[in-house]
Amino acid sequence: LVATYALLGSTWLIMKTEGELQNTMYRFTHYILLVMISILIIVSIWTPLAYPSIAERWFSLPNLYYLVPVPVLTGIVCFKLASSIRTRKERSPFIMALLIVLFGFAGLGISIWPNIIPPSISIWDAAAPASSQSFMLIGTAIIVPIILAYTSWSYYVFSGKVKQGQAYH
């Protein structure tokens, strides 16, 4: 989790800064990507070995045909991130980092579906009663548009790069 946030943060800073800080983040992102790839490989090997049900889900036919794009696309995106760091792209490293996180969560979801922690509890057993879900839906319908509007405004206000000497004093 720490490596994931470090990767997202460093690629965000590549996109939002320039000069010395941006150059430092290019170097840092290269190393944190290597750590992230190592973690992804270790988890991808260890999980099916430790849990036969997960191995069956990933490697049985026809599941294998449907699920093999997840690790393949993850590998392609990792390569694209490394390439975009090497060529000093500014926006694509962050997009590639987001895609790595997306594919990582997709792999996790595929691995544990329909169970949650602990594996004996399914998502259906853990769900709240329908009356509670209806109540939460009303609150969500009110709050989510407010959060989206605020977030959109924040992104608008803070859009663009941070330049040297441009700060509050």
C-alpha cells in the first residue's frame, strides 16, 4: 500500500511540478516502480500457491482465457510507465500509475470474489439489510453530488503546474 501511494504521489508530482523537484521525482519513480513490480510479482505468485481456491479461479479453463488479460495488461502498463519515465513524459506516468492500481484492484477482486475477509463470509452475507441500504442511498444521493462539485472546483482552482516562487508567503 505504501509503494502504491508513493508511486501515485511521485507521478502526480511529475505532472504538477517542473525543474529540480520534477527531475527528482523522475528518478524516484523509476525506483518505486521497480519496488511496485516486485510486490506485484510476489503477490501474484504467492497468492495462488497459498490458496488453492484462488489458483483454481485464475488457472482453470475457461476462466484462464477471460482473466489472463489482467496480468498481461498490468505488465504492458508497467512497461509503458517505465518508458514514459525514460522519455520524460509529464502526464502519462500518472495515468499509467492509475491503471496499475486499477488492474491491481481488479486482480484482488477476481481473487477473493465473492468472498471477503475472512474467506468464509461472502459479500452477500456481509451486506447490510435492505432498509439500511435504502437509508444510505438517500444520503449518498445528496452527498455525492456535493463532493463531486467540490472536487471539480478544487481541480479547476489548482489546475496547471506549480512554478518556482509561486506560493503563499
